Amino acid sequence: MTSSNSSQSAGPAVQIENLDKYYGTFHALRKVSLTVQRGEKIVICGPSGSGKSTMIRCINRLEQHNGGRITVLGTELNDDVGNIDGIRREVGMVFQHFNLFPHMTVLDNCMLSPMIVRKQPRAEAEATARRYLEKVRIPEQAMKFPGQLSGGQQQRVAIARALCMQPQIMLFDEPTSALDPEMISEVLDVMVTLASEGMTMICVTHEMGFARRVADRVIFMDGGEIVEQAPPEEFFAASRNERTRQFLSQVLGH
Amino acid sequence: MEMVVVAPPAPGRLEDLRRRFFATPLQALLSLVSLAIMLFLGWKLLNWAVFSAVFTTSGGPEACQAAAGACWSVIAARWRIILFGLYPFDEQWRSALACVTVVVMTVLSCIPAFWTGRRIALVWGTGAALYYVLMKGGVLGLAHVGEEAWGGLALTLFIFVTTCLIGFPLAICLALLRRSDLPWISRTTGLIIDGVRSLPLISILFTFAIVLPFALPQWLQGDKLYRVILGSALFFSAYQAEIVRGGMQGVPAGQEEAAMALGMSYWQRIGRILLPQAMRNALPATINQFVISFKETSLVVIVGFFEILASGNAAYGTGEWRFAYVEVYAFIAMIYFVFVFSLSRYGAFLERRMSVGER
């Protein structure tokens, strides 16, 4: 698949080279390398503790890596706070537990960061927020507080909130794992729409149906390493690795 | 066919009373005995406080001693000492106005409409200036009155409000420093907080009032009153810092991560995300701390200030009214109650207001 916004500048969206990450003595990521092109959709799966969340959390520096290089949109992530803030403005993230700000309305959740980080005027921020709430199909909930919404609605607000910063890359960290089964599809539908519009997406998820539909590449991680990566048809039909096959049989087997 | 389920009718007031208090003969007996005791005590109190009490000063202390009830004439005769302490008699209207200033200032800053930086600053700026000019004088034709002569309610309110004003921001700073990523900062702050908390307030007041002048150069000393307020603010902030820290621990880590992922800076995350939620968690304990601090102002008598309780002691302690101390303390207790109770009610109002949208 070719990316629709490759005209902006050349170079990959995210380039990870020989990434190492330790928690104390635990080696969470072992020399991981991954390149994500602009407009590409990546699905990362793997057993818990395999390092998949850690890896995408390194991309916007929620975790600090201990070795290797990460370059996001041409900027290398290092201790330079200016670089980190600049990258976070361009990289949106959606969390497993939504992490909406409970003391603000849905609209304020969406407007806060564009106003105080991007210094947008209030009217502009509100128009953007309402547009994205429309896009995730909950414009009528704008004045409610997060606690008054269902899990699926909260996650869609979280997606809208991230989009309001108009990021170039979106990270999804198990966005449907905390949801009741009947709410999963409403969130996935929004993500599919987003994918069809050419957003660069890196999703940690076990929703294999979603992977089949939108992923350009599916990545399987285990023990802090990327074990296998392939386009979805190939990945599901003919995984070469034993661990991948075992994992897939567990995820798809029931 | 639809089944209509009707809730049983709520019991009438009489029926409710019967069920709660007269369900069995023993319960009925206990209820009646309790009622009789309460009526008896209530009647005794009312009789003492109102029916047999002396209200006017015309008869002097002798009329009081002859009567069976309360001697409120001591209040009528000595209320100015209780409220204004040693403040010069002819200038006491200034002290009264200063009290009103503090109360108005506090009430204004409790109203949500004033919760913007500029308005709060305006309220406190003018309020503080007005209070200082009124109490201290020396300008605008007002006679100069030194801090050592300030006393009574005006002093109590001043110490309480300034303690909170200085102590609260300090507490937030300490709480933030204590959760710093740099161990030498968080440990040092922890040491300071625990150090201050392990000392009695009296010893801190004593140190700031009496010992500090030996250690500081003349120009840094300031008046004893301000040193005492600083000491009391430090003590307040050590406790409040732990309350704020507790509130911060109640905010899930995901909140700060979400703010980071949205590109917010450290201060934006603290100011917009962490503190508002932490303060909501910490509100009940915070109100508690305010109430305790209000009552602890009475300890400044140890370093020679006549706040309201000490002024009350002085009011009955001189000769003729020596017997009427119960009435004086009842009067002071009432004043404390008015302030502390309003504080608690305000806390309850804030809790209701903040619980909007809570899960």
C-alpha cells in the first residue's frame, strides 16, 4: 500500500534500530529493529510480557529506552526535552484504559491540549473538537463528563482527543482490551475509518479480524523480540515460526 | 398482560416513629426514659442560659451573683476586650473593620466566580493592604498601632488566614518536590516534612519567636508576629503537603501519561491534570486541616500574643468578673463554632460541586 501523505517529506515515519530496554535487570526489549513507513498500518501482537506495549510506549517516550536509536518523523528521540515535546505533538496515543480526564467534559478533554500546547484559539479548538467527535459518532455527548459514558464511548472520545492534536502518527495500546464485547466493534469501526484515510497507525491488539482488514504488516513479538513479520494474508495462512503458530492457535482457536 | 408492581406505600410519620422507637415494650421504655433525660437537661440549660440569666450590666457583678442563671453581663461589659484584646480602646473600630475585611475577603474567594488568577489576586491584594493599613495605621491620619498591641478576634483571623495563605502554596511545592524523580530532592523534602511533623507546634512557635532573632541578622528578623506566622505556616504546610501527596497518589498514573502523550509540559500536566484531581481527592482531609489550624491559633499565647482565647482569659481574669468564666468561654466557643462550622459547610459544598461527573 502506498501512503497518501508521503509528499510532506521523505523518510520513514518511525525508525527503530537495535532498541534495548531494561526494567531493573529484566530485559524487556532485545535489540528490536522496526521501520514504519508513512501511511503504513502495523498491527503488533504477542503474548503478555512480550514487550509490545513497551515498544510503542518508547516511540513517544512514555518509556525511556536504554540502548539503540528511535527516529520519529526524522527527529531522533534523546534526552532533548524539545525533541520529546515536538514528537509528542505529532504522535497521538490511545490507551487501554482510555485515560480521559475525569474532571473535564468530553469537549474540554478534546480542546485542552490543542489550546494549551498548540496555542489554538478557543473557537478553532472547539470547531476541531466537534468535528472529530462527529467523526467518532458521539457529537451529542460533548457536554457530558467521561464518567457518564460507556467504555466504548469513552474510548471513541479518547481517539477524538488524540486526533484533535492533528497528529501524523497514531499509537494504539490495546484499545479494546478493557471493553465489554458488545462495545469492541464500535471502536474498531472508528479505527478502520481512520486507517482508510491514510493515517500512519501502530496498533497493539489481539483483534485479528481488524489485523486482516487494515494491516499492511502484522508483527509477532515474544520475549522482547520481533519473532516474525509479514503481510496479514501470509501471516495468518503460513506463519513460519512455531511460537507464532502456537500463539495464533490460542487467539483464533475458540 | 402486564404485571404492575407497586412499591409498598411509605409509612406515615407516626407509623415511622412507632416502628423506630416503640417496636417492643423494652424499646418503648428506653425511648421514654431517654426522652425524659433529654427534656430535663434541655430545660436546665435553657433555664440557666435564658430564663434565670442576667443580661444587663446595670446591676454589676453583684446582680449576677444573686441570680441563679448565667451572667451574660460579663459579655456586655467586656466584649471589646474579648474581640479586640489590647488594641487601643478608641481605635477598636479599626480592628472591627479589619475583621470584616478578612471575613469578606475569605467569603469572596470562596465563591467560584472569583476563581481566576486575576480576581483572586485582586481580592487578596486589596484585602491584605486594607487589613494592614487598618490595623497598623501610621498613614491617612490613622494612629500607629504596633503588632504587639494587636489582639482578640482580629489577631486570630489574621494568623489563621496568613498561615493558610503562605502554608497552602508551600504545601503544594513540598508535595511536588517529594515526588520528584531525583532522589536527593525527594529525600531531602521528605526529611524536612517529617522533621517538622515530628516537632510539637509550640516548640516551633517558640523557636521562631524567641530563638530565631539570635540566629538572624537584624534586617531579616521582621516583627515577632510575622516570624510566628511563618512558623505556623511551615507547620501547616508539612501536614498539608502529606495530604496533597495522598491526593496525588489517588490519581491514576494513566492520567499523567495521557497528558504527556498529548504533548503537555510538566507545569501544564501538574496544573491542569494532576492538581485538580489530587485536590478533589484531598478535599475532606484538607478541610480537616484548616479546622485544626484555626483552633491551633490559640497556641500563640505561648509567645505573648493575645488572640481571642487569651483575650477571653483577660476579660474575666481581672477582679470583679472572676466568677463568670463559664459565660466567657461559652461566648468564645460560639465564635469558634461559627467560623469552624461555616468552614465545614463550605467543604461540603465544594465536595458536592466537585463530584460533578464522578464515576
